[in-house]
Amino acid sequence: MEKELIIRLKQGSKEAFTTLYKQYWKQVYDFSCLYLTSVSAAEEVVQEVFIKVWESREFLREDDNFKGLLFIITRNMIFNQHRKKLNEDFYRVTVLAAMEKSYDIEDEIETNNLREYIDLLIEELPPRRREIFNLSRKENKSYKEIALLLNISEKTVENQIHEALKFLKKNITLLLFFV
């Protein structure tokens, strides 16, 4: 009976195809469900398997094991589903990583721009205040070390740093307000 159906299928019989579909769709579906996590993915495999059977019907041999052929086609479709899913997941991860990197790059650019802006502001400080500020922040000297180095009091160093920071905060706040 199956041989006759395959002969008729090879000749383009839609009725033979429908009969074979009704006879085997459940087995293809159940096999697919063993390896696929979603019902819709399993249903898609069943559909693709039988489309493949219809499209390649001229090459079927009535003496071959039709059930075995369905198994091979189904297995290949499941592998393709997994490969497709892996590629989609890889693509998603790659895109997300690239987006994160672009944010990192943007943050780095913003940080560099802010650093450059702060350096410009420091250049606007009066010379002595700029010198005291640079000794404190860039050379990491203590107020006491700066006072001894410049022959001034620690209180003067503290006041100059305070004024420099006040100037920087005011101008950075203005920058952030306009950005």
C-alpha cells in the first residue's frame, strides 16, 4: 500500500501526499518534540519536512523505507533549527556586546572631553592658585608639603584649593546644565 502511495506521490498525486501526511505527521511531530522546546518549532519542522517530501517527490524510490526517509529529513530539520537558534543567539549577543562597547566608548569620550575641559578650567586659574592646585591634585602633595615647598602657610594652601574647587564646580555645573 505504501509503495502505491509513493508511486502516486511521484506522479504528483495530492491525495497520496495527504494520505502519507495523515499517516506520518504525528510521528514526525513526536520525534521533533523530543529535541525542540517549543510546540511551534515542532509544528514548523513537521511542515518543513512534508514540504521537502513534496518538493523532492520525483526522487523518491518506492522500494526505500519512507519512514526512514522522514526520520532523516526530520533530523536534518531539527539540526537546522538548532543551528539557526545558535546563530540568532550569537548574533544577539554580538550586537549587545557591540552596543555595550559603543556605550563604553561614548563614556570614555565623554570622560576625556570632561578631563580636557577641566584642564582648560585649571589653566584659567590665577597662576599661584593653579600651581597649588596642580601640586595637590596632579603631584599628590599634602597641604603641609605644598606649604613648605612654596614657603606659605597650610591655611593659605587650604584656601587656594578651596577657591580652585569652587571655581571648577561652578563651571562644571554650568557645562552639565547646557549638555
